[in-house]
Amino acid sequence: MSISGLDRRTLLRTAAAAATLVAAAAAGARAQETKPAPGAGPAKPGASPTTRGGFSPARLKRLHDVMTGHVARGAVAGLVTLVSRRGETHADAIGAMSVGGPPMRRDTIFRIASVTKPFTAAAAMILIEQGKLRLDDAVERWLPELANRKVLKRIDGPLDDTEPAKRAITLRDLLTFRCGIGAVMVFPSRYPIQKRMEELGIAPGPALPNFTSDELMKRFASLPLLHQPGEKWAYHSGSDILGVLIERVSGKRLGAVLSERIFAPLGMKDTGFSVSEAKIARFATQYQADPQGGALKVLDEARGGRFSRPPAADLGGGGLVSTADDLLAFGRLMLNKGSLGQTRILSRLSVELMTADHITPEQKAALPFFPGFWDTRGWGFGLSVITRRENISDVPGRFGWDGGYGTSWYVDPKEELIGILLCQRLWDPRFLALHADFWTAAYQAIDD
């Protein structure tokens, strides 16, 4: 993949040009499956049409129609949506897995990008519960590359204008993105630290690092911190570093830890850091909008692409692939406060800690993110948390995250709703409209 600075800005700030229409992917078959709640039968004459899960069938059709419209207009080749409430699940596969390709399927595999982050945070919480890690212990015991850090005196200063770190970086710092390493949200890139991160291949963006975990840490260690540990918030890199920490504490690759502790117990058979040859036919093609004309262009092929073979490193910030039903299983785990059926993976208290807002108002003001992001959101451990109601889907306490390749996963404890949107279009204004329409349509379907 060849990723430019413009593409990085597209991913982080959703500022690419709007796309034009692409081949009519809406000709692809629709595959919709509904799982009614246990005991739900045909509605009696004169009875309310609302389902046992509290959905309106007519409004669920509106959700389908809205999403079909985006596919028909060429915003994406295809997509999968899933909404689940009180044991009732509605999944919809629309369009195609690639432009002109085979129909989208409910079990299509997608690159979930930053939706990886909550899984990495959950793995860290498992190690905490086992007594192998503590939230406020210094991580330099396992990550000596982070010992004795230097900190930039000012974000726009030269790389050698530093002061000593006032304290060590802790696990809590990594989980909350307050470790001093992360995205610098200033575009076009003009700060020395920003440019150097790009040169080293460790600046957040659509092109994932393609070197080992040890090399990743070596490159992070070559730079000063953006700010003092614990003082400010900076997106993304804490999750990649957290993945390395989990590997060194456990003595296993991150993928193995996630598989043993989360994927296998939950039956998540299609989630991992690459797609095997046996499953490649179910893997969607990744697209981005051409900055010049707006047409969809291939960013990563399914067969022979970045995810068709095991990576050099299992990246905790954005390296997983998954399916709608696998993500539903993880959503049910989190909605149920750490257990699914007879399987308990996390304690209730751990899930509550993960999904609380840990960022102070001062820290939210110190480093910008998406425009208006902090007006309605906070940040927990590897995921965002809604703090104020502004839109129909902004229910306080709702938590989850989005992926820059075109994915979205959220859990709403108050409404008992899990929502999942999966497509493969790099974030830009046109995808942002699709994303907003999905969440509006998902919530308007609730009718109780």
C-alpha cells in the first residue's frame, strides 16, 4: 500500500474530498437474517407490531432502506449492519464485498482497524485481575525502552529541546492514552515531532507498521514524549504499546493471548490478525476515495493484501479482522458486565472501570481530536464513552469505538442495544454521512 500524508489526514480528520458514484454495487444480493427473541411468535391481529426486543419492523426496514441507498449511490461497495437488543438480533448484508464482486455476506470478514483497541484493553484487564499487572505500576520493568524518558518542552519545539519526565509511564497511562506518545492532530504536518514520527513509520494512519514489536518499541524510544506522563491525552499509540506490554508479560504474541482469553471462549472463530487461505473468499476489499476525482480506488486487496498473511507484529491499536457476529459476541460480553452465558472473562468492576470517562476537562482541552469530539464524549480504557446527549444515538453511558477503515461498534447499557456497522471505505466525509445515518436509523428503530 502506498499511503500519502493526505491519506493520513483523511483518516484522522475525515477531510478528504467527497467521492463520486462507483459501479452499482446495489445490484449485489441482500442477505438479511433476523433472530427473534425467545418466545416471540407471530403478532396477533390488532396487536402492537413492536418486536419482543422493542424494535419496530417498519423502522427496521427504514434502516435497511437508508443503508441500501448509500450502497446504490456508490459510497461503498457493500456493507453489513447488525442491531441486537434483549436477545433479538437483526443483521443485514447489502451490496458486494468488492466493486463488481461477489455479494456481501453476513459472515464477511472486515478489517476493523481501531475497533481492535477495546480488545487490547480487555486483555490488559485480564492480566490485572490475574495479578500479573497493576494499573499504577511503571511499565518500564517490561518495556525498558520507556525508562528515563525525555519530554518536549513545547509541542512545536525541536526534538532536542526537552526536560526529564517527572515520573514513569504506567499501565493506566497506556490504557487512557496519557502516556505522552500518540497522534499530533495538526495538519498539514509541521511540527518536528510529527514529521519524525511519519519518517519512522509510527505516526497513526492507514498504513500499519510492518516491523516487529521490538522494532516498534525501539522507534518509539528514539523520540521524546509529547507531554509529561499522565498530563494530557494523545490518540492511538498507547494501544500499540499496550499490545507489546501484554506480549512481554504473558510470553506470547498478542494474537495468541486474545485467542486464548477472549476469542475462543466467546466463539469468535473469524477474528484475528490475518485471514487464512481457507477464509480469504469471505474477506472484503478495502477502498479509499481518490482525492482527485472521488472514485473508489483499492487500498488493500483481499487476496495477496496486507492481511492475507501473518503480520510482523500483532498491533493492539488497529490490526484485527473480524465479522459482525464475532463483534456481537464481544458486545454481549461487555453489555453483560464481563460474562456471556456461563463464561466469565472479566469482572463486573473491570468492565465498569473500562467504560468510565477517565479524562479531565483540562486534559480534553489540552490536545484537540475530531472537532467537537469532547463535547459529548469521554475516554475510558481503549474506547470512547458518551457523556452528553446531542444526537439521537448519543445516550450517556454508551461506549465503543470506530475504525478508520470503515467500521463502528458500540454498546448501549441503558437501551440494552448493540450496534455494528461494517464496510471497507477509508474514513472521509462521505463515509461520515453513512456512519451518522446508520446510528440514527438504528436508534429510530427502537419503539418501546
